[in-house]
Amino acid sequence: MGNRVKQPEKLEAVRRCLVCDWTGTVEESADTLEIGVPCLECHAPTERIAVHRPPANPHAAALGRLGGLKGGPARAAALTPKRRREIARAGALARWKRR
């Protein structure tokens, strides 16, 4: 049995350039500094503005998605046409209210 070196946790980070305002998603290790990684466009320093971590248990996440994929169509099939219109109308009014 050999000694295994533990790999640092990988995560997706959204970074923004401090000079050219470039914004993009990059994969980096969890111990990467918040400011300092070079911009992909101008090579100036960037700052981390968001982090997307992978789910702790990918099998549980897959099961959750599976249930979610079934739930939407099942709910739509159970609704009456009148109730679907009410929901659609409420959504449209909410969207137009924001303008």
C-alpha cells in the first residue's frame, strides 16, 4: 500500500477581472486565493465573485433530479385547464408588474 496524496477539492468559481471586466467560470481548487488568478483575456488579477460546489453526494442529487423530472409533468396532468390558466395569468401579471 502506497501513500496516497489527497487531491484538493475542485470547484467551479465565477471570476471577474479587475481591469477589463471580463467575467467567466473557471475550475480551481478550493484553496485558491480570492484575488490574484490572472484574467484569461488581459492577464490582470481577477476576483472570485461566486462559488459553485459539487453536491456532497452525487447519487442523492441524481435521485432528487429524477423525482423532479417526474413531478412537473405529473402536476401539470393533474391540473384542470381552468387552474392552469389561473397559474399562467398570475405568472404573467407578476412578470409585467416588475416593469
